[in-house]
Amino acid sequence: MTKAIYREEYGVFLAVLKRRRQEAGLTQEECSRALGRPQSFMSDVERGVRRLDIIQIRDLCKAMGCDLTELIIQFESELRRS
């Protein structure tokens, strides 16, 4: 099976994550800081170079002012559209 980072679904997830960040009015630097990481971390995440674990995704949701469940629902909705 193909690694998750190379699957179409992962690209959809990254697009949802980036859109949520932008809608929250946050920079990559602000999101990275919320995770205790340098700015380049979020850049790497959004480019698909670095992966987030579920705890980091949850922390990121908190920083963006959304619920983890909301993010997953949006992700699943986007998958159905693609």
C-alpha cells in the first residue's frame, strides 16, 4: 500500500488544514509557536514534508479555534467531494 503522505487523501487533509489556518487569520509562525516549533515546521507540514501526530493536530485545532471533530468532519466532507 502507498504511504499516506503520497495518497490523494493526504493532500485533501493538508488543504483543509491550511484553509482552516487562513480562515482563523493565523500565520504559519503563530501555528508553529502554538506547537512549540519554529516557523519552518508549519511550512513543512503544509507542503507535506512533515507529518503531524494526532496530539499535534488537536493542539493545532485549539490554536485555530476549532474542534478536532469539526476538522475531521470537514476533511471527510472534502473527501466525498473529490
